[in-house]
Amino acid sequence: MRFAEVIGNSTVVTALRSMADSGRVAHAMLMYENEGCGALALALAYVQYLNCSNPSDGDSCGECPSCRQMSKLIHPDVHFVFPVNKGPKTSDDKPTSESYISYWRDLAGTDPYFVEADLQKAIGTEGKSGIIAVAEAKSIISKLSLASVYDGYKAVIVYLPEKMNQEAANRLLKSVEEPSEKTLFIFITHAPEKVLQTIFSRCQSIRVLPLGKEDQERVKALKPSDDQEEYALFMEIFTSLMDSLLVKDLMAALDCSESISALDSREKQKAFCNFAGLCLRKIFMLQQNMPQIADVRQDEKDFYDRMAAACSRKFCSSIIPVLENVVAMIDRNVNSKILFCDLVNRMFINIWR
Ligand SMILES: [Zn+2]
């Protein structure tokens, strides 16, 4: 994750960037957020920036080996700790984060704005409050005792330290108090008052602010839709629209605009616009030779590759603002048939340029 991909909280981004640039890297940091506001995204972007071998313009490159491993959450020097419980997805009797790490990667890799309930669902322990127990602390201490694989920072990102029990905190305390060189702890909490004082008092704290309405919409668009049907419908409309445009079939493309304006609420029409914006960004990333950022689903790869090859290079960057404008116009009650007809016309004109 690059700083550029973080939604909102630009002042925190600026603070983290200048900490990294000036070398004043806090060895223990506590990020306090209302859940779902992006503390994990910020932490990931920060660690990626610190460890990037080719940063420029205040952001990580997204392409060096370290950045690529960070984007898949498999960087060998970056460890994740989160509250767990026994469950059907692991046979471990005393599970630690490691027992569930592949589920964590799937979840946080697609949507770093997940909430605690999403995590419980992902690891198959719905409704059971997790805990960070002493086995976890031991595992972290042993991981930190190993030499780092790269020459950068070793990092431990602890999601919800308020779920850490006293014994685990006692074990970890020394590492937090006197970290070895180039080692950092980032604690992400939703309830700072519940974080054990011994840990809390050693941390530099950062407040991650609640997101504005627009940013909330962007976060929502990142989420794997609860409603698979809606995703399938949006994807179907989008693919037939793009295919019609590419064969210069304006009538078929206008049929698609009818399908969009026929969506049964203004919220759905706006959701479609946001969805289409995300699809265009994927095409754009592929055109920039950045498939690792494009994050295309395997079953949709053929479609996106085809679009990236066929669309004009300027298509995505010229249509995304139009989509944003359509969303604003829907809010102002402009007739949606006219809006979507105009949108499709603009796409038709721009796709080949
Ligand atoms: Zn990099």
C-alpha cells in the first residue's frame, strides 16, 4: 500500500512521511481510530515507505521487491498480531496470529479498512472475542530475535492491543521499551483506555481521524460487496458497456446506460459510478504496467487485460472525473437518464482517442 492509496487522513500521512524522512522514527507508536477509519492502511503505507528501496516524491515506489512483498503482506520483516480464538479454521490448540495468517492476508490485502467483525468472520470465529495471549508474545519475541532479511526496518503491527492480556504484555514490554535497532511496533487501537498502561505509556500516539462522507464512500467501494448479486450485476453492465464501446456500437452502449438509470435507487446508481471508477482505475494501472497495484481478480483478468490493451491511454483519466461529476449530479436530483446517456456518449467519444 502506498501513501497515495490511503483514503483521507492526509495530515496523518504528512506526519508519518516527515517522521520517516527526518529519521525520527518512533520505535513504538499507537494509532487510535474509530474502527474502519484506515489506521491499518496508514501503518502499512508507512512501513512500506520506510522499507522501500526506491522511494520518490514522498511515497514508496510500489515496485521494488520490498514494496511487492508489502503489498501481498508477505514481507519477511513485517509481522502481524491480531486477537484470535480457537476455531474451525485451525487445528492449533493455542492459536496465534500465525495460525490464521493466510486469512488475515486475504482480508487486509483486499480491504485494510475492515472492522473487527470482518476479521472474526474471516478467521471463522464469529461472535467470539479474540485475545492476544502469551503464546503470541513469545512468537513475536522469537521472530524479532532473527536478523532482518532486508536492510530495512523490522516491524510488528499489533491490531487491537486492548485484547492483549497482562501476561502477554509483560512478555512484550521489554521489546517495546528497549527495541533492538531498526525495530518498530505499531499498535492500532479502537479503545485506548483499555490498552495496558505499561504499553500505552511507551508509545507515541497518533489520532487517526474519522472519515468524511466522501471518503466513507470510497472505503465502501473497496469492500468486497456483501451483496454478490449487486457486484455481478454491476460487472455485467460494465463489461457489456465496454465491449459495446470498443466495437463502436453506440446503440448497444446506450442500452447499457438505460440499465444503469433503471437501477432501483439513486444510491445504487451512485454505487455503480463508484464501481465503474474502480474498474477504470484497474485498467489504468494495467496500462501503466502495474498489475500488482491493479489488484485484478483472477476470473476477471482476461477482461481487464483486453481493456488495457484496447482502450486509449487517456480514456480512464478522462472518464473518472466525469463519473465523479455524475455522482454529484445525482445528488442534485438531475435526471439520471440524461446523465447516463451523456456519460456513455463521452465514453464513446474518448475510448479510441
Ligand atoms: Zn519500493
